[in-house]
Amino acid sequence: MQLLRGVALGAVAGVVHGFTTRAGGVSEGGLATLNLARRPQERDAARVENWRRAIRALHPDLCSEAVALVHQVHGARALVVEAGRGPLEPVGEADALVTTVPGVVLAVRTADCVPVLLAAPGGVAAAHAGWRGTVAGVVPAAVRALCEATGADPAEVVAAVGPHIGGDAYEVGPEVVAGLRDAGLPDAAFLRPRPGARDHVDLGGAVEAQLRAAGVPHVDRLGACTFSEARFYSHRRDGASTGRQAALVARCP
């Protein structure tokens, strides 16, 4: 299994990270093959095996029982965790996770929303940013929580923005544009107007702007589009029942 990685985050000593695709697992049918979310048609055993494979690809000394997941609710809460509960039991309700404990694997799941992974001296963080979470400020909240947990300065934080729906595919209603503007984001950071049609939004651009406004100098954007590339699950393309890929980050044990 091949994980996608950011260059700058990949160079941080003692930290491993990766973004999964939908390849390399055991799920079948419309979930084929590396679904990492609970679905009615998916056996728990298949999902556990998918997680085992994903974590093994992340680092051979890590185990899927150390995965920390959350119920993602499109908010801005960042949860500091000291242990994971494995792939079948979330540790709480939030859209960002922070840990300083080596061996704990932080994970957020996406299928068009923006996954963000962060590292600072002494800790790591992961955030899930849909448009509502971006408006709520989940990514700046994750940066603040990581810096508070580690004592690091935002200038020491390194970020990787993973695969998400691209601006060419993300057609939105006026409430999305208004919300991003109300959150203080300039149009140039996110708006992709279409004359005579509904606007498009570059949500990854909005997240990158928030990271830089929070003082994070090193931001990798992987540039992959979940909607247009069949190697990813996409909520907009395939519907709400499709699978989910994951963004993973951990301090090495």
C-alpha cells in the first residue's frame, strides 16, 4: 500500500504521516477496497483489517489498536488525547486531535473535506475541515491546541494539506461563500467565480490561508482532487454511503 505524503512534514524527525487512497484493502463492492469508516454494508472485520494495513504502511512499529478517531461533526473542537481506542471506538466528538504521546496514531477520515496534518516539536495534530469546519475555525484551533500542548511557537509548526475536492469541482451555494467571507477569508484565498453560473470554492486554499494567518510558515498542499480522481472516495461524486480515506500522523514510538 502506498501512502501519500507531504515533503516538509515528511522531513520532520521522529514523525510519520500519510494520506490513504481507496486502494490496498479488503472492502468489496462500492466500498472497494480500503474503506476506513463504519458503513452498514461493511463487516467490522474488514474495517479492522483495512486499518491494520494502513497503520502498517504508516510505520511497522505502530499498531492499529493505538489509533485515535473521533465522531466528526463539522465543528472546531480540538481534542487532546493520550491514548487511542482502536478503529472501532472513537475517543470523543471533535474535528481535530492533538497528542504528545509517542505511538498514538491520530486519524481523521474524509471523502471531499480537507484533511490537515500538523507537527511541532513534541507533538502532532490532525484536523478535518469541511466548509462548515473551516468557517468555524477548526484548523486555527488545531494549531493553537498543538502549540499549547507542546509549548511550541506557530513558526515551528509544519503542515500538510491532503487530498480533497478541488476548486474546479467544488460548486457551492451563496451560503458557503458568505460563510467563508464572514470567517475573515479574502476572496482571493478561496473564490473561483464562474460567470453566469454558481461559484466554485478552493477549500484547500481557504485552509492554507488560515494556516498562514495562524503563523504556520511551512504548508505542503498535495494537490490531489478526490472528486476527479478515481483513486479516492468522493462524497459528492459517489454519494453519502461511499467509503472514507484517512489522514494519519504519529510520533514514532
